[in-house]
Amino acid sequence: MTTTLQQPVRPAPAGRATPHKVLAKAGLYAFLLANAAFVTYLFNAAGVGSNKLVNFGRLAGLYGALAMAFQLLLVARLPWLDRRLGMDKLTSWHRWVGFTIFWMLIGHLTFIAFGNAGNDGPIAEIIRQATELEGILRALVAWTIIMVVGVVSARFARRKLAYETWHFIHLYTYIAIFLAFTHQVAVGSTFRKSALATGYWWALWAFAIGSVVIGRLVLPFWCNWRHQFRVAAVVPEAHNVVSVYIEGKDLDQLGAKAGQFFLWRFLTKDRWWQANPFSLSAAPNGKYLRLTAKALGTGSADIRNVKVGTRVFAEGPYGAFTTMHQTKQNALLVAGGVGVTPIRALLEEIKGHVVVLYRVTDPREAVLLRELEGLARAKGAVLRLVTGSSKTITANGPLLGPENIAALVPDVQDRDIFICGPNGMTDAVVRSLDELGVPSNQVHAERFALAN
């Protein structure tokens, strides 16, 4: 079933591609490749021995150390990167770099153990080095931690672990990185061979760790000291949905945009330690910030009980799901379930002619529908409430299939498409847009992911 609030559709002028994502990706690739080349140079400058297995092991260890530093940069939540690539993209890179570290360190230990092994074998060689050489035991502890983190991050294990358990194990990676660095300082021949190599590695680790300190500690504490966030109102939207209005100082200078999210920490006795990611459900207006939460778990369900006046510690704004990446004059906004919150905020801020597809299983689940209708009327937008599951078959095929999307939005190829909802729905829409020939730079999908 489709309900439509129709306004006249204006033709879509040709849009211009924005360089933001390309620049950020190119910057990260250039950073990684330039450092990999320089690490290779330092390795060769330090002298390559005749034992090929040991050489492979040493080089794998150096690339693993570089990948660790790069990993810290990915999880630092630096605003410049986050607003251009988005937390979900950085999380995807974080995952693949993590597995790169996993295999590099396996190679590092294996090649060196077999390369130095005498008649007693590689296990005896590992034990000998751990008991006789400085820094090797620390390295083995770091290696073990990273192996455990790598195993529990694999899909088969991740599905069986609660998020809190997985996250707690994941945090041990910081200890592993510290131990690996001290091992590199103690026994790394490339690290100690020349003043250039020593200065390079110290500078690289200082940059990586400094990025984490700035992005994860300095900026959030500065932001909260400056803006002094407090709960101004708690407004029920439905039996299981509530909106929270946050006030503060100088909110017009916060730099938040519609479509972004914050990590919200309500500073009460029972909630101060728990941070929940919620998107802004209204475009920032300099007076207040608004989040809208559905009771999907204990944390989000308890938000309706937060008292007015409660202090709030907010980290953000995060996310690249903004008009910053719009390449066309007109847009299609696709929302599913609780994903309607950033879509509602985008509708308020986005320019040009807009079509909104709001997919819900049941019309009674359409949160913020009246606000969407009011905004659509005010902006001359088209709002279509599409009801049914993703597998529902319409006269034009599957509800979110290419034929039905083309029937609902005939000029979809001339629009930027912003999609936010459950992963299954998002994947279905992205596949359909690909079949319709919509260029990938016009498709902006917000997935609920967070680099830790």
C-alpha cells in the first residue's frame, strides 16, 4: 500500500560531483602507501640478512606495526575524516585493517620462529627468545591478545557474542598496541638502526596516538565544557517512542548538520557510564538539539525516564549522511523504521525538490509522520508512505525492487538518494538502485556502525 502527499515535481538540473569523499579516500590511501614505501626503504637501509624467512618475518612485523598506527587513525573519530567518509565506512576499513594486522602478526611470528629454529624446532625457539631476549615476552602477550580479538571479530563468533562482551574484549587491543610498540623499541633493528628510522617511528606513533587523544578525549571534553548540554524536555511520540530536547550554550556554533548523530550519555547515577548513538531527528537550529529514540533495548527504553535538567555528555556530531555530499539538485530520501529520524532532519534542511519514501510494516508504526507531512507541504515535497515488509510483492514486483522504485520515483537517476533503515532494507534499496543504473556517487546509505 502506498499513501502519497503530492506536490508538483520540478525538473532536475544537472548536479555537480563533490570532491569531499574522493579527497578523504585519496588522503588515506596516500598516507598508507607513502608510509609503506618508507618502511620498506628503512628495512632495506637497515641491511637485509641472508635468512629469507627471518627477513619476511621482520618485514611482516613492520607492516603490522604500520597497520596498527593506521588503525588508530581510523578509530580516532577525527571530524575531518568522519564528515567526509562517515563512521560506517571508517568501521568497514577498521575491520579489514584489523584482519590485515592479524595475518601480518601471524606471519611475523611464524617466519621468525621457523627462520631461527634449530634442531629443537620453532616452538623451542619461541620459548628461548621469550626467556632470553628483552621485549619478546611482551610481544607474545600482544600477539595473543590480537589473535583473540581477531577470532572474536570473525562473523561466526561475532554473531554469538553480546555487543558489550565483544566491545570489552576489543578494548584490549589498546594494551596489545602498547606492548607491541615497547617490543619494537626494545628489539626492532630497523627502529634502532638509524636516527632517521628512530625519528620516523616515534613521529608515526605520536601522530597516531595523538589523533586518538584529540578525537576521543580532547574534542569531546572541550565541546561539553563549552556547550553545557542539559535535557530541556522529554516528549512521548508513541507508546514506545520518545523525543528528547537538549539545550546548551552557543549551539549555533556546534557545527552539527541534519543527518548526523551523537553519542549521548545521560549523567545520572544509573546511566552515566552508558553511551547510546542517536541521530538528530530535527535539523539543528541553534536553540536545541533533538533526538528521537525507540525502545529497542534497555538503554533506549530507559531514556523516557530521564528527568528535565539532567546533564548530558554528548560526543559528536558524527556521520557523513549530510547534504555536504549531495551531487544533484533534487533528492530521494528513503527511510525504514527508526531510520526515519535522520531522514526527517534531512528533509528539513535539504534543498531542491525532494521525494520521501517512508517504509513501515504497519501504518501505525510511522513515527513522526505528521511532522513529515507538514514539512512536505511546506517544502513542496512528495511523501509516500510505503507499507509492508521488504518481501511484499506489488503490481510492480517487490516493494523495494527496481521496478517499484522506478514507478514511485520515475526520475530516480537524476536524484541523490539518502537511505537510512535496517541493514536488510538498505541493502535491498542499494541493489535496486544499482540495477536502475544510478551512479554510486549519488547513493548515500547510513548504516548503524561505530568504529571503536
